[in-house]
Amino acid sequence: MIAVAHDIIVRPIITEKSSRMMAQNKYTFEVLPAANKIEIRQAVEEVFKVKVSSVHTIKVHSKPKRMGRFSGRSRSWKKAIVTLLPGERIQFFDGAGI
């Protein structure tokens, strides 16, 4: 799969847990479900101009949801936790909870 770096990274995930992980130099992103760890590493390095130490990926499965009598499912998506080398920071996240 060949995709543009901005297409691989869908959005950053900013939650309480991900904000605590930023202190350990770990950043969380929603990524394309078809993207692999190598493509995610290259995309983060290209977009944010940082050096990546490791990438962990998680498939978040859908859950059943209801709105009154209508039932359905939430969408499935893929999450990537990216660890940067010591001394590297992503400026985009600096105002987010650290």
C-alpha cells in the first residue's frame, strides 16, 4: 500500500491516558486500518520531523450501540502508539495536558 503520510495519520488521540503517556515520550494516533508499523513510522517522521523509536498498533473493535429502538455498532479503527527517541518532542501536542 502506498499512501501519502498525511493520509496514514487520521487524527491524534487526546485523552487523559494519552496525555499521561506524553510525559514518557509516547504519542497516540488513529491511523488507516491497512497501514503497517513501517508506514506509520515513516509517516510520523515525515509529518512531525522527529525520530521514532518504536510503534505499537492496536485494532479497536466495534461495540454494539443503541439509540432508542434502533441498534447498530460503532466503527472499528486502528490505533498506533508511537514512542520517540529521547530528546524528541512533537510541538503539536505541547499545549495538550502536559
